[in-house]
Amino acid sequence: MSIADLIAAARNGSPRAAGRLLSLVESDRRDEVLASIGPSPACAGPVIGITGPPGSGKSTTIAGLVGAYRKRGCRVAVLAVDPSSPFSGGALLGDRIRMTVHINDSDVLLRSVATRGHLGGLAAAVPAAIRLLGAIGYGVVLLETVGVGQSEIEVAAVADPTIVIVNPGAGDAVQAAKAGVLEVADIVAVNKADREGAEQTVRDLRAELGPAGAPIVSLIAARGEGIADLMAAIDEHHRADSRARRLARARAQILSLAQTRLRTRPDLDRLAEAVVDGRDDPYAAAERLLSSTPQPED
């Protein structure tokens, strides 16, 4: 099938066609796919980032959100960002038992995306994948990241809102604050709120975030408790969005992807050798890298 045929089939509800298109945006045919779908709609659906420490309940929370959005009649796509390989399944897809109710739903797309060494916990193909999913009719995209600390901050570049999930009694709140993850949290969810120490965790988070900080929602995601409150917080966040915040997210995406491109430039190692050997300095080398000026000859 041609790309145009795949797009038409995906818009008509074919998960297989959508999967093939997502594979293409991870390949060197990405620009071809993006050109075929045209410009992004001004009112694209929400992209909700879910991040937090391993074991915090990201997958369970996502399963609850998928169910809630399906009840609203939305087609939902879930991208699980895998730090190593697109074939291992990632945190969400590797734990299918929590998503069993949605696996056979043709209006729910589950996909793992490899980071392929991209810094920041997000694959370079993710912005293109999100644009594609909106163009073929998925009204909501849920983005689960790998949950490894500082690298998760980049989720805020493509997601709005960014939800940080922590658990009570494990020091997650303090660790999240130290890692800087709370700085990008639009919503904080305390999952497993039936555990001892949950109320103290909420108090600690309020102290860290301050009175103007992100709202805090308590969940017991495994029982579906608190999902309605989380949905309400997401809806309220979208009502408060602004052009200034959208511009900030766009700048962050551009800088992130530009950094990835610079890291793969073939002359980077030669410039580094020139600095180490004293034939160039880091400032001049940086200018050369940005301006594509050839590096000093040996």
C-alpha cells in the first residue's frame, strides 16, 4: 500500500495501517509521511504525558485513563517510550494484563517507540508520531515515558499536561523533587493512596510545590478510584492553557531535536579531537558545529 492508502485506511479505523505509518515515521521516510498528512490542525487533541518512578503505577493509571476517554467516545493512542528497543514492548506493552480490556478495542492503539539513544527519555520520532496520530483521527494521545529520573523532564516538551505519579512511603516525592521532575509537573498523582503514609506524602508534596504549584490528586488506580478526579484535573488544565505555554513547548521540542541532530554530526568527534589536541577551543568548536564550518585540519 502507498502512504496515501495507509493514511486513508488508518482514518477509516485500521490499527494495522496506523501501525505501519508509525513504523515509517521512525524511519528515514518520516518527512514523506508528514508531507502526506499535511499541516497539523490548530485544535489537535490532548497529549497527556505520564511519568514517574518505576513501579509507581503508570501503566495502571494509563489503563484507567484509556477507559475514561473511551467512555467519552474518543479514539485513544498510547505511546510507551522504550529506552532500548521497539520490540521489547516497553513498560506499558510488556504488562498487558492491565490493558487486557483494551487490547481488542480497534479504537485503542498501543505502540512502543524506541528512544534509539535520544537524550531526555523521548524518542526523536515521538513529535512526528503525535502529529500523525492526530491527523488519522486519534483524539487523545497518552505518552508513557521510561521513568528514570532527570531524563523524564523532556516529556513536558510534547505533552500537556504532564502528570507525575508517585507512591507513598517510598520517598518518591523527595526523589522527584531532587530530580527536578516536579518542576515540569502540571498534575501530581499520589497512587496507591490506600497505603500507609499517603497523607504525609501529599503534605510533603504540597510543601515542595507551594500554594501556586500543580494540583495533587490521590489515586488507587488498580481499583479505578480517583480516575474521575484525575480527568477533572486534566480538563481544568486544558481550560487554563495559553499561547505562551504552547510557544514554550514548541521551543523545547525544537531545541531537543536540534541537540539530537548535533550529537549525530559526523564532524563532532573530529572537533572534539581538535579541542583535546589544543588546535581549537570549545567555544570556537561549538560555533563550527552550529555553522557547519569545517573543523581545523590536522
